[in-house]
Amino acid sequence: MEKKMFHESVGQIEVPEEDVVKAIQAGIRKGSRMKPKRKPLFKTAAVSAAAAALFLSSGFLFPSMAKVMAEIPLLAKLYEHDKVAENLASQQLITELNEKTTYDGIDVTVIEAYYDGAIIGVTFDVRGDVKGDQDEIYAFYEIFDRDPNIEETMELVKLVPDGEGYKGHIQLSYPRSELPAEMKLPLNFLGIGEIDDSWKDEQGKWNFDVPILQLPYETITLGLATELGPHKVTLEKLITGKSSTAIEYTLTYPEGGQRVMLDLFDSKGKQIIGGTSDAKLEKKTENGIVIEKRRITIPMVLDSDFIEVQPVLESGEELGSVRIEL
């Protein structure tokens, strides 16, 4: 089919939005049970990128969502917009760093880095002799020195044309309980340009220890729980930053049994799904019972009176809902 005819035909297709959202939610639940693969599957991702393009501008994809698309981790990294950074910048809470490293005719400059209670965000510029199609330029980076205890340490980000160069945004849920004071983020870029399968074997070429600006945030102890048989969810903390909201919680369930996922709703009954992440902080097994400490992060301050937390088993069976007053 010719390109013009294809686009005309696509434009006439009716999309059942409710069914699509349900399918995405089902995929999220299924994907969260998968063990994430650490090797970037460049070829698979490149083939599938066009199919996922519809979701990229919605803010739906987030770093910890790589496990949702375990076979195509690239798709979880095509960030073209950092809503948190934009919001913080509008509040004049972010100051520029301008830390630059040069390699092989390409300059990478880290402009800003922030921590907003649960989210770490980094914005950077790329200038110089970048090879490839202007609309398909990527950066492949590693964080936390490839710490094996962290789920996602090697990722791709799609760069956006910006003047004579490109701009990139990295946004991730901090994978530990608390960010140390005056922390510096180990951030190394391994490749920039068109996707190259050899990148995964490269060492860092543009290397940074990025100082993280820690913004003020509020932590409230919750101590709310709900359970069903051997499955239990305990909501431990509510973290409210200048531009994000996070809930730390603990899951307990039988080893080899069903895990529990959380659905979130605002005070108007609308499900909170766009841009959330669900990061594992700790996991251990005692006497056949799995204990997981996790943090679910929403990159916005909610305009709501409360958050309704609805835990759901993989089978679809629901535990009692819990309300967090805001």
C-alpha cells in the first residue's frame, strides 16, 4: 500500500478507547510479573517502535515500565517530554548545571538534575557530529554503575531535535528507600546516534557524576492495610513532592503464588494511569512468604481529595480498597 493511502486508511479507523485502555492495563499487570531482561533488544525494538508511537506522547511509558515490555525495552525509553521537569522549571525550582563532556566530536552537557521526593530527572543537550537520521537519534546510557540489585541500569532515550543539536530527558523512580544527602548520580553515555547493537558492549564515553538537586517534599506515615487470605498489602508512606506523588507499600504473598497489583483512582472515580511507575525497593522470602517493598510514583501533584487504592490479584480477584486522604 502506498504511504499516502496507508495514512488515509489509518485516519478512518475507529479506535475503541475503553477497550484499548483495558488491554493496556491487562498488559501492565502481565508485564509486571515478567523478569526484566537486561540486554537491550535493539532489532526487536526497532521493528516495534512504530506500533508504540501512539502511546509515547501520552506520558504513559515510564522507566520501570521496561518490565511491561520485556521483549522491547527500548519502547519504555522513548521520552520526548518530562512533565515533572517542565512543572518544576515553571516554579523556578531547577537551576542549570551545564556539566559538559566531549568524545569523538560530540558534546554532551547535563543541564539539570533533580530529585522530587521519589523521582530523579535529568535533562541533557547533545551537540556536534551526530550520525543518523535527524528524527531517529538515540542515546544509550547506564546509571548506578550497572548495579545488579537495580532492575534497570542500561536504557535508551530518544533525543528531540533542538536548534543545532538535540535534547534528552531521563526520568526514573529512585530505586532505594531514601536518597542520600548531596548524592551524585553515576551517569555514563555509551552511544549516541542511530541505534547500534554494539552499544551494549561499550564502556562509557561521556561520563558524569551528576549532583542531584534535592527539592523539599513531605512524608506522611500511613499504616493502612488490606488483605485477602495469604495476600496482604500495607500502605506505609505517602510522599508528596513539588511535582510528584508517591506511595511506598509492602506486599506479602505465598512464594510461587499470585502477586498483587495496585489500581489507583482519584476522588472523582477516574483511574490514575498516565505516567505511573511501580519500582521494587526490596524483596525477601521468609518461611515461604514473599515480602516486597515497593514504591508507586505518579509524576504529578494530584488535584483530588483522596487516592482510592484498589489491590487486585493476578486472577482479577480484588482485595478491599483503601483510601488515602490528601
